[in-house]
Amino acid sequence: MRKIKKKDTVIFIAGSSKGHVGEVMSVSGNRVKVTGGNIVKKAVKPNPQLNQEGGIISREAAVDISNIAIYNQVTNKADRVGFSFIDGKKLRVYKSNGEQIDKI
């Protein structure tokens, strides 16, 4: 079971977006894309088949999973993830206060 999943609220703890809170868009191996975080400029060629214009666009780039932490909305801080068995299911919990992250 992963500690960080899609649609989790996370906070950047390192890098140029340090302190930014956003939602996980995708997780691929040890790389994560977060909405509004780690914005990069990318040059795009025009594609008439897709009706796409060329130019420079801004988009989110993947960041290493070690540069983010799960965001605890109760304490408004970064937190660590632990695991707990509740009703025979393995669920993620916040290490600081023991509250569940996953809904049953």
C-alpha cells in the first residue's frame, strides 16, 4: 500500500514550490504531479490534427516523492503516514494524531 495516493492533499517540503499545498494528480513510481506545484514552461509545436496551437505553455512537472508530505488539515502542517488495522482493513493514519486518512 502506498503512502501517497492520487487525490491526496499534499504540501511541498523542498524545492521551488516549498510550502505550496495541492492535490496529487498522478503517481508514477517515485514521481508525483501536484496541481499548481512545480510549474515549468514547455515549448509546443502546432498540431493541426488535434487543432492545437503552438507556443510556450505552463504546466505541472513531476517531482520526486521525497519532496512532498501529506498535509494534515487538522494541524495545518505536513505529517507522516502510518498504517493501522481497523475492522480487518489496513488503513493509512496520520502519525501525529492517529486520525484516519482513508475513508472506510
